[in-house]
Amino acid sequence: MTLKPAPFGPHFGFGLYVHWPYCARICPYCDFNVYAAKDRQGGALVEAIAADIHAHRPRMPQHRPLDSVYFGGGTPALLRPDELGAVLLAASDTFGIKPGAEITLEANPNDVLRADLQGWQRAGVTRLSIGVQSLRDAALAFLGRDHDAVSAAEAVRRAVKVFDSVSIDLIYARPGQSPASWESELTDALALGAPHLSLYELTFEAKTPFGLAMKRGDIAPMNDDAQADLYELTQSVTTAAGLPAYEVSNHAASPKYQSVHNLIYWRGGDWIGVGPGAHGRVSVGGNRYASEAERRPEAYIANVQALQSGWSNAAQLAPLEIARELLAMGLRAAEGVDLRRVETVSGTPVPRDKIAVFVEKGWAEMAGAELRLTASGRLLADAITAALSP
Ligand code: SF4
């Protein structure tokens, strides 16, 4: 008798997410778990992160080795190479890191210009994700960034000379942005030669300075139709340039440059989340657990010291929660999702009559049991997911 592979878990990929919560300054649109770098708990937090990685081991004895490590934040490029190395050593001692694993470091342009890039490489980093956000000075000032367009472009040119794998983040659908100006900015970004782009629409999250300004009526977000037009334009410009979307917001020059780490999220793999506020998903014994570490750095450090794990907040997910997540995350990716995985977990069929309507409208395609959204369907991914969700 052959055992069916589980519909989620580490055989869909196994990663480590490290959240470094400090930034040189806090951007007005940001709703991540971030703190000003002047309040930094440096060495103690690095030690707690390493201890947290070790402390995960007894709960997941079968997991090894890691396909990816992702240093996100915050601004993890503020970590020194020896601190990055200490975290990676804890990861390789505990779980092992596969040869050729993807090790990503998020960095802002000024970090890249100041950094010893070879030092990052020697520490183990294989991929840089650079928070360019815009290549126009007025937009960078509006977004509260501390770099200008010339330094952003220079940082990317510098990075691609050293790293084979470089990603640029850009924010579009900014208030008042015209299709022509976005097309010209995106074309400039593509000319920098990075093989991966993450292109996000500006959002106005409650409690951020931008969210509060919107509530007061001081900033008006772009309307939905204009945003949809810019999304369509983004698809055509990036596809023509050879970097089609492989997920709602992510574009790569070839499968080689797709983010191994993010594919773990979209495919229903496992990842450990360490560092303040980090989320994780870990599958053990046919169950799936969602973890969320303490958000404040001092509380995180104290929790790891007291309980030997940030995983203390882990909760077992109910089958319906797992199935909904598999569907929602899978439909974000261009490769789509095998509905049998969703149905095995939920115990209920995904309604084929609704899918037929989406196929008819050109928003979705079915191949056997695989459902995937087209480029225009991904624009409606949230609504389609809600309609099909068990
Ligand atoms: S640098 Fe990035 S993580 Fe830090 S505040 Fe700005 S947007 Fe948020």
C-alpha cells in the first residue's frame, strides 16, 4: 500500500523566516512590526533568535534541512555580517541548510550603497531584495523614504554586479500617478537588470500615518478602476520585458529567479517564524500549527529566555482553516493549486459550477484537478477565493 502524500507540510518546502524589527526611520505607509533603530536591542535579540531556532527542534524532529532562509523586517540589512552569520549557524546546526539554498536579505538602497556586499555573501546571503519603492524623487519624498532615485538606481546596479539573484520592490497606484508615468518608471526599473520584481499597490492601512491622513481626507487613494488599469499595464509591460508574473505581485525573468521562500508560503509548505512578531506554519503528525511570536522585542527576548521558544503562542489550525489557506495562497500563484489537496483537508468539494463561470469569463483555467487564475483573474483573486472557499 502506498501512502498518499499529505496535502500540506515540509515536502512542499521548508523555510525559516527571521524578522529583524528595526528601521533607520519608520515610513508613513508601513504597518509591519517595526521600531526605530535607535532603540535597538541588538546582541540580545540575535541571541534570542538563535535560541528560538534551537528551541523549535524538539517539536519537529523530522524536519530537515532548510530550502530557504529569509531575513525580513524591518531592516535586517542593519545586522552586521557576523550577526547574520550567527543566525545562519544556528539554523544549520539545528536543521541543516540545503546546499544551494536561497538565503535572502531585505535591504534599503542606502544600506546596499554602504554595505560590504561581499561580506554579506561570505556570511551566506545569496539573494538581495532591495526596497527601492520608486525611481522618482517626488514619490520617494511622499513615501517618506530616506533615499533618492539616483541612489536607488546605483544600489541596484551595484547589487547585480555581486549577486546573481536580486529583487526590486516598487510601490505603484500612488495618488495621482498616471499610466504614462508608471509605464516610464517601470521601464526604468526593468532597465536596471534585476531578474525579480515585487510590485505592490499602495495601501492605506488603519493606524499608519497614511491611513490616518486618508481618514482625515488629506490623501485620497487611487480609485479601483484606475488601480485595475495600472495593474493591467503592469502585466503587459513586465511580460513584454520577459518578467511575467508568477504570483499576484511578483515577477521573475525565469523559474530560477522565482522566490523559493515565498513559493513555500503559496504552496502550503512549512516555515518557522523567529524574531518579534514573526508568523510560522509547521506541520507535525498530520496537524498544522500557526505560530506568532511576541511582537515587542523586549517581550520576545523575555519569552524565549523563559519558555525556550517563540512557538509558545502556536495554535493548532482546524481543517477548514488549513483548507482555506491552501486555496487562498495557491490561487495567488500563477501555477495555481490542486483542488484535491483542498478537498482532502476540508472534506467538501470546491464548487465546480462556480469555477465554470470563472473559466467562462476568462478569469480561471482548469487542467485536471488543477485550478489556476489567469492574469485578469489574479486581479480578482480575493473575490474568487471568497466565492470558492469551503
Ligand atoms: S523601511 Fe520598510 S519595514 Fe522599515 S518602516 Fe519603511 S517600509 Fe516599513
